[in-house]
Amino acid sequence: MGGPSEIAFINKYAEDLNAFWNRTKDHLLDWKSHYQWPPGEVPDESFDTRTQLEHRIRAELDKQRCLSKATFDAVLRWGFGTDSGCSDKEVRQASRLAFDHLRANNVAQAARELVKLPGIGISRASKLLALSDQCELGIYESRSGHGLSDLVDRAGRRVIPVPPGRVITGDARTKDGYCDAFEQYTWVL
């Protein structure tokens, strides 16, 4: 279990999380078997690509505690089809701070460091962070947030807000609010 905030969150939503788990647990393997990204790629290739990116990220973090622009942009090309447009210096500075926060188990602050970069929102930031450790972190974007949209509290409010996407409108939050939601999303996973 994590820190006091995570424990308080889990305790607050324990009934809601258990109810959601009971509704979805029998579907997980089927959903996983249909995973593909980018669209059209077969599931095994999709997972292999993610694993290759994770190894690349981890190697750079082990060697230099930050990401190069080449690796940063490789993740964004995989996820969005475009480079970041950020300089190597911007990427190295922001990723060093972000992964320092992540090593300290401060997921929201790690995301905040990345979303300070121009053109980087929570979907891009979460891909960069999540692919550094797929066993502990998940990608938080419109599709995954929407997948949790029926995880609601007793009053019927979503526990995890849905980030905006190209097709999914999402919930209105600030960049900072989405960074907090990414951390909570991680706790749910």
C-alpha cells in the first residue's frame, strides 16, 4: 500500500471499487485479447512494441536519469503519430524532474513536470510515465478513462474523470486536476 493519500482514497471508495471489480473481473482477459495499438496491429505485436519502449525508457533512466528527445519522441510517435516539438534540453530537464518524482512515488507531481512542456497534456505525460513501469502504472487517456466511467461513488459521480480525446469529450478539469486524477487512476489499477 502507498502513502496516506492513497490509503485514504482506497478507504473512501472501497465499496465502489469492490462493486466495479465484481462487475468487470470476468471480462478482463477478453478485453486484453482485443488490445491493439496502434489500431490494426495484432495484440502480440502491440504488447511487444510497448515492451520495447519500456526497455528503451528504463535503459536511459538507468544510464542518465532522464530521457533523450529521441526516446521521448518515439513514445509520442507510437501514441499519437507525432513528435513533441520540444528541444532535447527541455525534454531532458522535464523528464529528469518527472522521473525523480516518480521514484519518490509522487505520480501527480511527475505528470505535472511533463505537462509544463508545450503540447504535452495528461495523455502524453501518462504514456511516457506508464511505459517506464507497466506493472505499476497505466496509461491514462480518454479511452482508458472512459473505460472506468461506470466506476462511480454512492452519489453516482465518477471516481476517475475522463480526459478529453479526439472522439471522447471528457470531463472538464485543469491540467493540474488531470495530474491528480492520473495518480488516483494509478491507485485504482
